[in-house]
Amino acid sequence: LPGAPVAAMAYEPPSWSTVPPPGSYTLEIIRDGVVIETVDASTRAHYILGRDPAAAHVHLPHPSVSRQHAVIQHRDSGGVWLMDLGSTHGTTINKKACPSRAFVALPPGAMVRLGSGSRLVTLLGPPDE
């Protein structure tokens, strides 16, 4: 529909989606080796990463980052998963390309890059995972 909000491209969480224990996960946004932002990643079941601040929970402003580029999803059995939402320029975890529209395990300490952006997103989590 013309004039429909960008959020109309809604992400549908899977049946195994859950909110993790409070304070269990954090995202660090790193640019040029310096942490420029820290996000509590344990207040929602999922986090959309993207260029559009109106359509993403974690805003990463770069031309190669899609409006809604990727999602970080918590699982009911524990653990965190990442899915590229069909972005134009792709997503990497620890420099390895992620498949489009498929969940990939995101272990604590993993470095995520969206497109060719200069920012890295690192998941910090419980030390026992």
C-alpha cells in the first residue's frame, strides 16, 4: 500500500521465541575498536537491527545496512539466534557470511557486521553458554 509505514514489513517471531532472564545478554556496538553504544539485549524476545530508527530496535546508520537488516532472536531452550532478513548487502558472523532468511546460532562473543558498515555488533552473554 502506498504510504504504509515501513514497520509493515513485520518480522514474525518463531513459536520458540522467548524473553531471556533479565540482564542476561548485552549487545556492544563497536566502531574503530571502541564501544560506542551498549544495549541491554534481555528486555525483549527479539531485536531488529537496521538503518531505519523507526523500524529497528538497534540503529546502525550506514548506506549498506538495510532498513530492517537482521534480527537477533532469543530461544525458549536458551541461546541466541541471528537471521539476515533478506538484506541487499548481507550479514557476517565472525567474518563468515550468513544465509539469508535462515536462523544461525549466535554465540556470546560473536562479532556481527551488517553490510559493509564500519560498526560491529558483539553479543555478550552468560559465561556458561
